[in-house]
Amino acid sequence: MSDKYSTSRALLERARRSLAGGVSSPFRAKLPVPLYCADARGSRLTDVDGNEYIDYALAWGPLILGHCHPELVEAMRRHAEMPINYGAQHRLEIDVAEKIQELVPCVERMTFTSSGSEAVHVTCRLARAATKRPLILRFEGHYHGWFDSILWSYRATAEQLGPAGAPLAVAGSQGQPANESQNLLIAGWNDLDALESLFARHGDQIAAVITEPILCNSGGIAPKPGFLEGLREITTRYGALLVFDEVITGFRVGLGGAQQLFGVTPDLATFGKAIAGGATLSALGGRQEILELLGNGVAFGGSFNGNPVALGCAEATIRTLSRDGGQPLRHAEQLGERLKEGIRQAAKDAALEVQVTGHGACFWVHFTSAANITNYRDTLADRRDLLDRYLRLMLDEGILLLPEGRVYLSAVHTEADVDQTLEAVRRVFAQLADG
């Protein structure tokens, strides 16, 4: 039988002789087949073997306008013909910052950097400086970047996590110094009683609580009604800061992010991925008196911070997403909700136990018998064997998904894309049901 991915496989073998593991990010090696891409336009991607896919991976989320959107291409062309970096100030920094300030509720001041991990790192430093407290409280399963100080209890097993009432700090990587966890508290998500207990014991030492407002990285899990409001009330009561990691939700679930969607305003928020449509940019925004500590006692820098090319892409992306009162994002959400419901119905028709969770523009497919998924531990019951078969069969059908079952929608996906995808889902589910 012919191998439709033979050129990708050959390139991977070649890459392994020069690149560590053959890939530039180890997460990419987990795809059913580590594809090598040749081109992409809109919602469609073509690999080096000539296979075409409907792309629901979207470069792990940043491509909110899909591939090669004309306005983004024009912005990159225009700024590529100018100096690509000054290492100094330019007008576009102000233009983009003012637009984000206008759209996002918490942003009184902001700063730019290059990656979500960097944005989280400086956020934690600012929180400790502003409160004069050492501890950051984070939740199991949430991802806030790969730095030693924060990559704890992200993708741990149930045994590693310990009892739900007293969760352990589990390092996310070999090579992490164990003492980095001394400045963290770990909690289960969506559990205000557990949070109250932690604050009762450590409240005067907690600088900030950091959370994904929708748990996009580990299951597409929504906050329970009242949970984010409870976080806001508890942190305010104890004088700690509330930080929303909106690296995924920012400029994806709405122009104002999840904080606008849920009506809960954090003290600080990080942004990345969709903010510049795929260009290398992240940002941190929040209360003026906290952000003004940057350069006034809090060290922070970066040669590429606020470079014109990335900010030109951000300006074009935000301008495009803002059209017609944010209709492009509503379009992505509406298509995603239709796709979610179609997957649920296909699973029911095939008598498969499947849960579909998350927001329309970013959701997850779980093969599980669990009736409810409300925190990371609930996802540990997922059937990985069925998911792996599903992902590979969907790839063969021309549907590109991320290796965990995550699905991203863009503003340029179409009804026809959803129709084709649901036809593929029905065929794949029938195969899974047959064993």
C-alpha cells in the first residue's frame, strides 16, 4: 500500500540529522504524522506530498485570519520594505497599544514582548513586586508557558498529582530545579471552597492567582457559573492580584477577550497567538500602577519587543477582526458551535461516548464516559487509544487537528469546510464504532 506521507517521513528522517528530535518544537512531533508543509491559503493547507487539509490546527492557534490573509500579507509586505527593527520607539507601538486599550477592559497600560511564556514571566515578576509577596497560585492542567518557575502540574498523571484536597506540585520537565515550586501554590480548578482554604492559610503571602479563564490548553473547559467572579472577590479581599492568561482566548473568543465575555476584569492579562494573526508577538496589559513598575524597579527588556513587523501585523489583524462590530470572530464562533453540535450528533448516531467542550472558536473532542468535565483531573479518563485512531483517520480524510483533540476555527473557515468535516467525522466514527 502506498504511503501518502512518504515525503514528509523522508524529510523528518533528514531533519533528525540536524534538528534535535527533527522538529523545532517537541509538541509538533506528537502529530499522527509530523507533516512538512508546502503551502497554505485561507483554511486550507497543502503538505509536501500534495495532500490538502482543512486546517483546524492553525499553527496551534495564532492564525485567527487563516493563512495568507490579504490584509495581513499586505501589512507584512509594507513593513518588510521598511526597517524591520529599530530597537527604539516608533508610532505604531502607540497606535496598537491604544487600540488594545480601547478593546480590552483591564488594559490601562501595556507592554509588548515576543512570546506568551515571556509575557507570563514578567507578569509574575510584576505581581510579586507590586504586592511584596512571594507566592503565585496556579491551577492543575493550566499552561502558562514552559519556564521553570511556572511549568508545574500541567500534564501530570493522577498518581503524580496526589489527592485532590492536597494537590502536589509536579514538575513539567526534567531539568527543572525542585526549589522553583517553593514559590507556587497548586489548586484544582473550578473549586472555590479549595481556593478559600488556601487563602485562609496563605493569603498574606499570595501575590497573584493566574488562570486561563477558559481552560483551553487541557480540555476546553468552561469556568463554572460564578467561579471567575469568586476568584475576583477572593483575590480582592486578600489583596492579591488576579491574572488572566488570555494567550489563547485573547482576540479569539471576542475582541475584549474572555474578560469581556464573562464580565470579570482581572488586574493583569497576557495575550499572544491571535493578537498578530500569526506573527511573533505577545503582550501584557493591566492596571496602570502595576505596569508602571516596569523600568522603575522591575527589570524587563527584549531586542525584539514591539518591532514594526509584528506590530504591523497586529494592527492589520485587530482592524480586520473589528469590522462590523467584531463579525469575523462571531463567524468563527458560530461555525465552531455548528461543528461541535454536528460532532455530538455523529457520536450519538455511532453510539460512541464523546464529549465536546469549549468555545466555538477553540474546542476539544474527548472520548470519555465522564458525564461532566469540570477540571483537568476529569480529562484523565479520556480514551487516548480512541483519540489517536480518530486523529489519524481524520488526517487521512484531509482534516488536520492538533494531537490532543483540540480544534481551532478561524474567521475564514466556511460552511463548506464544516460540511466536509462533518462528513469525515461520520465516516471516522463509523469505523471507530466497528472496532
